[in-house]
Amino acid sequence: PTPEAWRALDAYLSDTLVGHDPDLEAAIETQEDAGLPAIEVAPLNGKFLHLLARISGARRVLEIGTLGGYSTIWLARALPEGGRVVSIEAEPYNAGIARANLQRAGVDDRVEIREGRASDVLPTLAGEEPFDLVFIDADKESNTIYLDWAARLGHPGTIVVVDNIGRSGEVADPHSTNRQVVGTQRGLEMLGTDPRFDATALQTLDRKGWDGVALAIVTDAAH
Ligand code: DHB
Ligand code: MG
């Protein structure tokens, strides 16, 4: 398909299934005005995460990589009464933008943003209740570390989603020297071989281009 054709389809599907959402649109605008990169999940994928959380009845959600809080709002809106999203963000500036967006969307009471590098913050969550859904969308170089923590901080049945597993097809290149691509490949290999996971992947072609998400469940081998 031509870029025009898939963008038109993305717009059609977004208009038809997601529709107009002032709080989410304001979050994107605030993020853009603040100079953050436009790398948040596409609306259809934000809603996909939201539905996964609802379908699974997730009460505790862990997000690695908050950015401006766009996907965080989608996840927070999926929670039942008393549910919680813990979202980790390395950049204090981004965390500030995200907090403003979460407040405007009325979900700040359900979300905790933990500032710091995820590899430092994740061990501090070990004493808390396990997470039912983990969304990994941060520095791709660290995906194997994040997956290891997803298994440790989850329970058998926990859903794990990894963003950006396609990268315009670059992830299929075994000779890639791009560190993000190599990190993504190591993460996918871990999902394919580590008995703590059972996984698949979906390619996506939307307003952000050609990419995809991996979807995994934490197995009984994790405990
Ligand atoms: C990049 C990161 C993302 O999480 C994404 O969804 C798209 C692009 C990036 O770092 O380029
Ligand atoms: Mg991403």
C-alpha cells in the first residue's frame, strides 16, 4: 500500500472506532508544545492497550516509559475502582508534562509516576503487589532487563506488551548495528526462548508507519 492509503485507513479506523477525545487530544498538544517527540502510541494502539487491560480485568498496571502520559491515560481509564498504574519515566521534564496531562484527564489519583532510570526503579517495586499487565515502551537497548523484571514483578497470567518490535522491518536484519534494533531483537529472542513467557507479535501499519507490538503472557515457569 502507499503511505497515503494506509494513513487514510488509519484515519478512518481511528475516527470510526476511537473518535474525538478532548483529554487525549490535549495531552498530545501539550506534549508537542513542550517539545517532546511525537512517539506516543497511535490512538488505535492506545485503545488496544486499554482493551487488553479491561478484557483481562487488570488492577495493577506497570508502564515502562511514560513520555507525556498518552498511553498512561488509556491504561488508567481501563482500571476498576481501586486500580493503579505505576509508570516509570527517566526524564523529570517528561514526567512533569505527563503529570499535567494525567491531571487534566482526571486520572492522576490512579497513577503514580516514578522518576528515574527504569533499571534503578524496577527493583524498588519488588515488595509491592504483583502487576497484572506490563507495557514496555522505553529505551529498546534495555528490553531484556525490562522483560526479566516483568516476569519477576508479574504472576502467571500477567500480560506483557512490548512496543516497537518492527521498526520498518529493520528488526528482521540480523546484521543491524542500530542499538535499538539489536535491543529489540534480544528482547524478542528472550520472549521466544525464556520459559517464563509465551509470546506472539502483531505488525502494525498506522500513522507512525510500519512497526508492531509483541504480546506475551507470563507462564507458570515464572514462579
Ligand atoms: C521511538 C520510540 C518509540 O517508543 C516509538 O513508539 C517510536 C519511536 C524512537 O525512539 O525512535
Ligand atoms: Mg513506542
